[in-house]
Amino acid sequence: MSVIGIDLGTTLSCVAVLKNERIEIVPNNEGDRLTPSYVSFSGDEVLTGKAAKYDMDFNHRNIIYQIKRLIGKKYNDPILQGDLKLWGFEVINKNNCPIIQVDCNHDLKLFHPEQISSTILLELKHDAETYMGSTITDAVITVPAYFNSAQRKSTKEAGKIAGLNVLQILNEPTAAAIAYKLHHTHKHKACNVLIFDLGGGTFDVSVITIRGEVFDIKATGGDAHLGGEDFDNRMVQYCIQEFYRQTEVDLSKNKRALSRLKMKCEDAKKKLSVSVIAKINVDSIHSGIDFKATISRAKFEDINNDYFAKTLHGVQNTLNQAKMTKDKIDEIVLIGGSTRIPKIQEMLKRFFNGKQLNNSINPDEAVAYGAAVYATDLIKQKFSERKHLMESKIFDERLEQQREARQTFEYYISDIKQYFTCVGTHKLSSYETQLIFGRCDNESNWIEEHKMSNIGELEKRQLHLEEFVRHVIYIIRKKDKTLSTRWFN
Ligand code: AMP
């Protein structure tokens, strides 16, 4: 029986499966290993992936993308409100839930974010089924480590709508560490791993401590709006200036020229990861005039220097949060397509005093790869557990419920940490910070040490922690009324 690992990305998604005793990345119906996370509605037709993305020039109001930024969020979420301004599609407010509105032949249709995500998941499921020649229902889906319970729940729901039995929602950095088998390489002592994930639109840093099979996420950070698209946009700006210098024509308002330039700039950027010079040619960009330019790697690095530096600040901040100095990091793992940029690798290596980076697995595929390894292990474990359970006549269901209760508690702890990290040290005294994070760490340690604890015990401890958190928020709010409690309403 086949089982899949899915990296449901903001811009691109990837699915992996175990085939002939090896984990393989599944190609989609176009033969690509990555599928754009796009869904488009055109008349009665629903397209996904590349076909949906290429509809952009003609049907931009009915093309849905970056759905991962919406899933599990409330409409009034301030970050979501910022994102809404950048999208070409319509999102309406229904009882504080963001609902996507598309126009299918003048018939307005409404979709929950989970439904849009499920369309992408269904496409990936179909691709895997075609590849394996059999039906697939079991899957592990990855999410960013900072996702809260609502975002995880909605992602799981999207899987269900797509007809998947979601075995587990797995943290992306954990999946990446699994892909590099770091839990096997450092079997006998705890190991600290820094996961540097720079993709198309987001930059995530995570610090994880691995002890045996336990992956403890110590801190997460980064920038939700930093990635390859920003580097492309800087190149577009550079080209606009070049074209103006050559012709005195301003392209900055010409939408079609800009979108053509953007594609060429992305190609040039990728070329600059392997060569020191790249050409950007666009035929008849404006009134029959061609655009021709050459850009060097040094120039590319120069125009993006501040963005690149920002990634190192993100690393330092996350280390600070984890209360770790850089020399305590045993492994550095690179994921996300933009980590192919040589300057990024060079800066990161220098920051870690020349430490070797783990970047041998394709950075866009490492997360799906790790998720498939994990999914395969889960299924094997389930089979052996079941065999064992049948022998001892205990219900498998109880173990499953126990696992769920443990996971819910772990998500809750990670939510609290994320929440208080966002609140920041400026609102908390060092005593308060120590109190909250110390208590969370205690609970994490307890879960780790009591793997077979019963559901009642787990729920009781979670209730106590919830009470404690409510009390802390109450005390802080007495001093500072601006403290947002949206996660805990
Ligand atoms: P991801 O979201 O992780 O798949 O990353 C996608 C981003 O990686 C896009 O902005 C791509 O342009 C970028 N990318 C992919 N390959 C390369 C490359 N060889 N050099 C630089 N950036 C790349």
C-alpha cells in the first residue's frame, strides 16, 4: 500500500512516495517535479498548477494563489489584511472567515480556503496515483513550524476534502531534518539543527533540538514576506532603469511589459546561480522596441544586498530566541529554491565560521522527501502496532486517540511559544518571558518523558497550562491594554 508525503507550499507544492524501496519525487502531468500552488476558474473549468498560473494574463481575478497565507485565519487577522491588498482575487468577509469569491460565467461562487487547498492536494494525489498505478489515500502533509492549531486543523480538513486520510501534519523543518537523516546521524546525543528555508515568498528559520526520534522546535523566526520574488522585483526595477537609460521610455506603468520582464528576470536570476553573467532579452517590450540587457552576478548581489543581509538578522534573532549561540549549532540545513543563490550560501557559511552546510538534497524537494520518509515509517509502525495489538487484544483506536491528544498538546505549546514570541520582549519583562517559556519547556519535556501517558493525564496538563496562560495574559493586559489576545479568544 502506497503512502505519500506532501509539501503544500505557498508558491509551489511537491509530492513524494516510496517506490521500489526508494523515496521518489512524483512528476506531475507536465513532467515537472514541482507544481505551482495555483487554482483558476474559467467558466465551468477548474485548472490547477502550471495551467492555472499561465491563465494569469487573461483571467487574473479568478486565479487563486498563496492560499497558504489564508488558511485557518480569521478575516480580521492584521497580517491577512495586509496580504489582501496584494492579491488580484476577491476575498470577502463571512462571519469573520475569509471566503474566496470567483466569477464563473457571471455566476459568483464562494469557496473556503480549505476547498481551494484541497483542489491542489487532489491534483497531487492524482499525480501520485498515476505514478504508482494504484489508489492512494494515506498522506502526511507538512506545514510551517509556526502554524497554529487552527491553521493545522484547516490543512488537515483540506486533505480530508481531497479524499486523503491525513496520518499526520508534520512541521516543515522537521521533515527537512528527516530527509537528511539527522535523527540517525546523531542517535546518541542531542543535536541542534538550524533550518534555513528561503523560498519564493517566505523566509523561515527554525532551531530544532533532536534527541533520538524527538524533534523539539526551540524557536522559529524569519520574514513572512521575503524570498525569491523580491529578488526578481529588484531585477525588474534595474531593467526599467536600463530601458529608460536606453530609450527614455518609462515601463513602470506597462503591466504586460512588467509581467514579461519578471519572468525573464527570474530566469536570469537562476542562471546567475551557476554563471557570473546572464542576458535578459524581451522582444518588442514597448511599441515594437526590444529590450536587451546583461546583468552580472556582482550587480545582482549588489541590488539585493539588503535583502540578503536581512536573512542573517533572521538567523541571529532566531538563535537569540532559542537562547543559543551559533557555535552550539551542529547542523545547518538549507531548503527553499532561493538557497541556491551562491551569495546566500557564502554569507551563511561565513556567519557560522565556515561550517559545512547540508544542501545535497534538492532544496525544493527536501520537505516532501522527508514527509514521505515519515509517512512510510508511520504506516510501518501502524502495521506492527496493529499486529501487536491484535495479539494482545487492545484497541488500536486508543493508541490513535492518545497520539492525537499528545499532538494537540504539543501544538498548543507551540502556539503559545509563537504567540509570546510575536508579542516580543518589549511587552514582556525578562521574568515573564522566563516564566512562560520555562513552563512550556517543562511541559514539552514532560510529554517527551511520558510517551505512554493516558489521554486524561494529557488533557489535564493541557487545561492547567491553558489556565496558567490565561492568567499571565490577564496580568500583562493589566499593564498593557494593547496586547492582542486573538489566538486565545
Ligand atoms: P520554493 O518556494 O522553495 O520552491 O522556491 C522558489 C523560489 O526559488 C523562486 O523564487 C525561484 O525563483 C527560486 N529559485 C529556484 N531555483 C533557483 C536558482 N537556481 N537560483 C536562484 N533562485 C532559484
